[in-house]
Amino acid sequence: MKPVRYAYGLTAALLIGGATLSLATGYPAGAQVAQNEAGQISTVMPRGAGPGSFADLTEQLAPAVVNISTRQRVKVATTNPFAGTPFADLFGGGRNSGPQTREAQSLGSGFIISADGYVVTNNHVVAPNGRNGEIESITVNMPDGKEYPAKLVGRDAASDLAVLKMDAKRTFPFVKFGDSSSARVGDWVLAIGNPFGLGGTVTSGIISAVYRNTGSNTAYDRYIQTDASINRGNSGGPMFDMKGQVIGINNAIFSPTGGSVGIGFAIPSEIAAPIVDKLKQGEAIERGYLGVRIQALNEDLADSLGIARSKGEFVQAVEPGQAADKAGIKAGDVVIKVGGKEVTREQTLSYLVANTAPGSRIPIELMRDGKRMTVNAKVGKRPTEEELRSQSFDPDEDPDSDQFNRPPEKQGEGLSEEALGMSVLPLTPQIARQLGAGNDTKGLVVNAVDPSSDAAKKGLRRGDIVLSANYRKVADVNGLESAIRSARKSGRDALLLRVQRRGQPATYIPIRLR
């Protein structure tokens, strides 16, 4: 999910405190208190019976639900409105002043899954704020008011899951995962968490949908939908069934205001539990990958192809050299089945492939020119989320302030940011195609431009391609930084860049060094 999602006029808001997008994940847990000699919590009510009260169930589960807070340092770009004038040094730094570092905090929820203090939460609860933030500390706050420092054991951005370990020598109450595959629409559920930083809060509702696809086309766009109140700060908190088992991790909401309107989403335990187990053991999460860009079959697309819109997904593009390309899949194909399983709205192509082990050979049934055919593909290994982001580039996307001079994706030594006032990325074949450049084009793509820089004044913008610097071709960031150093050593105050913009001839532009 993107930081802000719009669907039918509704905004998705992260459920961590102070965020715009409400993500709140839940974990499947067979509710069990560590000190409970019986080892299990008895069923509070038979399935199908209406609850007289949730008090007994809540009393047993709440001790294992925690609040999570992080302290982090975030670098933000500084803009001096008087840069380049005689007054630049009088207002908080001159032309060469770098980004400022500020403190930030995040709040979320989680739950304990073992007596020795392992905690499950959302990745976005403990991830840095933006790409140039750095987590300094993580604190787990128990319902009894005690606080414990925690370390990050592992996290997975694709599924938005993370595992922490509390640094304490004591026995903790804990819960266990349940089986979300047995959940039914209409079943009662409880959500416990930390909405708006208020502390332990319990809400109840029913399951509105078992496998809800939100249209994000991600590998794990497969959620339990509920009308139990979920709000900012519920991220990472558990969704319990009436047996006291965690069947979901509260993850996201649709809302026009950021508050609950009765449409909340939780990561099903059948997805979360295996990932959490691997993260807890320190294992890498590997997923299958075909290398295709897909689109759901809307009514117009299905009618144009003469097929039902309820089955299959349309292939918009195929990445050269990847599994789909090697298997003979082409743009314009409609994938009907993967490994014998039908591709549907609830069981997407991304989900099926991501949950196939890399290296596996699977049959893929598709439609091409109105004819059914089957190809066999050897599934590749899915790149990391950072690698996937680097392969995708939208020149029309307005980068926010945290995209300028940002680690860890910042290349080289950061000389282009410091000296030119712009950040650049290597021009991969995928980005080149998105920018309308040939696959053989070599250079760097401008990722963000400091509005106070000479580069901005000269009209450089996101999506421009830098081909050369002082007549030297720049195939990587090191080449550009070498040209900057050479210019400074020669006493030059500017660097001559050759810039290519989509639909226009390449142009030489002198950029003054800062």
C-alpha cells in the first residue's frame, strides 16, 4: 500500500500515531497466558452464539498486547530563501549548509508471542520515517505500565511485518496464532491496541470479508475486512477470534478523515505466521517472481478481449530476461491459472507467484488472441522492495522533502546533492523505458532537485537524464562525482551538464557549484 491511498473518494491512513496512512496489522494467536498452568484459554462462547460480554476474553488477552514507540532521527532538506544573495549567511547558514537532523517518534501496537519476550508488529511501526530516517531506539510498553527496550530481530516490508525482542529477564504473557482460513464472514472478532496513543483499547465487530483485495496489486493484497473500530495507532495490534486466537494483524483502514468508518483490514494469520516464524529465526524471506506488470480485468478490458472479467489478469509489460520472458509470456496475454490455481480477485497473480518457491517450475495457463495455451515457467526470486522501487520511476511524481539527500538509496558520497543541489539515480533499462529513452542510453536520472539550487533555477527537474559532465560521459554516480571534484580542483565554479528530457533534444546546461 502507498502512504496515501484513494479509493472511491476514501483515504487510507496509516495506523501508526501521527501518520497519514493507517496501517494496523494483526497476528494469529492461540490466546494463551504464559503463567496459565492449563496452557490454554477455554472457549468463551460456542461459535454462532452471540456474546453476552467480551470482558472475560479481554481480561485474558490484554496482558499480551503492547504499545510500541520508536525514537528516530530524520534528515530534512533545508531551504534558505536568501541563498545566492549577500544575505544568505544571515539566516541560518550559507549556501553550503547541509540537511538538518530532527527527532521524530512513532506509535503503534503489537503483541507478545513467546514467554521470553518476542513481539510481533507492523514493519511500518518500526521502520524509519521516510528513507532518510534512522531508528535510534524501540520501546515496548506493557499494559501494567512497565517499559522495556527492544531490538529489531527482523522485518519484511512486502508483508509489512516485523519481529522484536524485549531486553528483559522475566516471563511474559503471550498469545498464539490461530487459523484464519477457518474464519467466516459474520464471525465475531476483537481488536486490541493503542489507537491515537490512548493506551490499551478494545473494540469488537464482525468479519465483513475473509479475503478482501484492495486493488494495490501487491504480493499480499489479501486481507480480512472487519467493522471493528481500528484507528491510527492500532497498527500491528492483534485481531482475535472468540477462541482467543490471533487470526489477523490490524493493518489498514479506508477513511475520509483517518478515523474508523467501519472498514478496517488485517493481515490473515495464515499469511503472517510463516513469515513471522522465519523472521524470528533470522531467516531471509524469499518469494517467487515472474517479472511482469499486470492489470486487473476491468469491464472495458474484458469486453475488448471477449472474456469474463472475474477471472485472470492482463499482462501490460514483460521484463526482459526474467522468468515470464523466458517462458514466452508476452504483453497482451491474460493469465488464467498459475500452478493449476485460478487467478481471481481474491487470489491474484501476484499472490500466487509470491507464494511459490523460487526455482520451482510451474504451468501457467493464459489467453492469447482468443486462444488458450499453457507455458511452463521457472519462477525467479523476487527482488527486495528497495530494488523494485529502483526499477520503477514516475517522473510526474512530486518527491517530498525526504526524497532529497536520502540514505540508504543515496549513491556515492553525496557530492551531487551537496555541490549541485540534486540527487541522481543510475539509469537502468527499466527506468529508461519509462522515460521514453532507448535501452542503450547511458547516464543518470534526476531524482529530486533542491528548489533553492542553481539546478532548479536552470530548470532541471525530476526525470531529466544527465548524459555527460564537462564533456565526460557519466554512466554512474561515481563518474559525476569525479567530474565535480575535477572542476573544483581546477578552480571552476560551474559544471557543464548535457541533459536529455523526454521528447526534446539533448541540451548543455551549466550548473553553478555550491
